[in-house]
Amino acid sequence: MLNLQRTAMFIAVADTGSFTAAAEAMGLTKAVVSFHIRQLEEELGVTLLLRTTRRLTLTEAGKLFHQRSVMLLRDAERLQDDVRANHAGLTGELRITTTPEYGSQVVVPLLAEFSQLHPDLRVRHVSSSLHADLIAERFDVAIRLGTLADSRYHAALMTTSTIQPVATPGWLANH
């Protein structure tokens, strides 16, 4: 299969007319560029460049390879850009269930900013005290208190909290 890095080196040599200039432009040594061009020619089974002490000349095969390689690398760069652009953000639906208290105090305030960062992702938040069947109800994330009841799930400790009893002085006096 064609090596795109070697192809890019060949284009640089052909465009600059020099191994030295191509190497400098690519931040490589002349020896590295020369080695890769020889490897490319061996892989293709043709001579791409006629080398003399004074100049480099493209062979007919070299001219054809240069012309098509420029288009190939341009298409490869476009493909890379397209793939990155199409997958740069999150898409689809994220289903979250939380306790009412944690949901209203922590999750809901964060969802507005999260939704702006990921406009192609639909977030569905369900706040409930009931422990839902996460698989049957197709939840992606559940934020709950307590221990994990089902070993099919993976749990991670997010935070700890202290529960403190609170009462009015009047109630305490009567009890």
C-alpha cells in the first residue's frame, strides 16, 4: 500500500527541485528524505526522479505520480478534516436519572452549559426517588445514593455527604 508520508516527501522534492530544500521544509534531514524517496521508488518499481549532480528531473512516471499524488494527499486531508468535523461533538441522546435533590442542585445547573457545548446531543434528565431499571428504561447514567444493588452495573464514587438530623428547639423539647 502507498505510504502517504513518503508520497508527501516526494511532492516536496518535486515542488522544490531539491532534496535539501524539501528536507528543510519538512523539518527532516536530507538523508531521511533521500532514503524515503528511494524506498518509494522501490515499492512502486519505477524511477520517479533522474538525479544528476546539478539538478533533479521528474521522469514521465514521476510527473504522473506527482500529479495524482497531489490530488490524493488533498483528498486525504479533506477526508481527515471531514471525519474530525463530523465527530468533533457528541451526538444522539444521553439519558440520565438522578435523585430529585442532587438533580435539582447539581445536575440541572450543569446541563445548560453542557448542552451548549454539545448542541447535537439531546439530554433527557429524569429526576426520581425510585430506583429505575436502568437497562429496561435505557438510562445511560444514574446518579444515586447508597450501594450498588446490581452487579451488571459499574459504579464510581462521585462525592460523599453527611446526613445530619435537624429539628426545631420546640420539637426537641417535646420529644
